Amino acid sequence: MIKISIKKQEQITNQGLFPTMEEAQAWLDKHEGMGTFGQKAIFQEQDVLVAEEVRGPVQELATPAVYDNNGNELEPATYTLNPDGVISPAIYERRIVMVSPAQYEVVIEDISAQIAQEEVNKEALEFLASTDWMIVREMETGVACPAEIKQQRAAARARIVR
């Protein structure tokens, strides 16, 4: 079971329960398309700066390094320094970015396990309620409650999760 909650300013304004994710998504798409929940997030394709321009002393190779047959450097390269210049230019990438956030938040939860546990709790509590009279009778009159019932009651209490 899928539960969708729509929140605006931390308050739930809409909610729906659905047997499958496909049905939940169809409901969500329909209402987002109609604007039921408010303004959706707005996305646009823009150039985004991913690496800033780096400036500094530009080094030029004056003498290349000398290597042996195994790739070991025998003589290091020498460099000359020039005045400040661009070491690497700024890099921009075309990306889709959010320009305006949505006015609402969509919370999607799979509550199948919670519903199953609630059913287990309900059955266990019903069993306990149906056998309470035996415990009361034992306390009031001294007529013993069967040990099997006490064991079943203990097992029922162990199955309950709150």
C-alpha cells in the first residue's frame, strides 16, 4: 500500500492511499498537471560554472626531463616563470537547474508493512480481549485459567508492536 502526502509549510494538505505505485504516480501526475497542489518546481537549461578560472604564474618548460629506459627521471625538467596569466580557463556545462522551488513537498511512503502489523495487532488484541474473562475469573474465584490459554496470551502480547 502506497501513501502519498502533500505538505505545504509542513502541514499536510492532501493525502491518498493506493494499492500500487503506478496508481499513486497517476494520481500525483494528474493533480500536479492541474496545479491542485500549487506551483511545481520550475527547471531551466542553463550554463553552469563547474570550474572557475585559475590565474597565477604560468610556467613554461625550459628544459625537458630526462628519463632512463625504465621511466625513472634522471634529470628533472626546468621551468621559467612568466607574469600572472590564465592557468586554466573557467569551465561551463549546460545543465538543467531548478529556477524556482515547488510550493509543496510530496512524501511517498510504502506502508504495506505498517498495515500488516496493524492487522496482527488487531487480531492479538481481539484474542486477549476474548480471554480476559478467564484471567478475571481466576483472580476473583481462584478457578485456574488453563496454562495453554496463558501461553497463547503471552504469545499474543509478544506479537503486538506499537
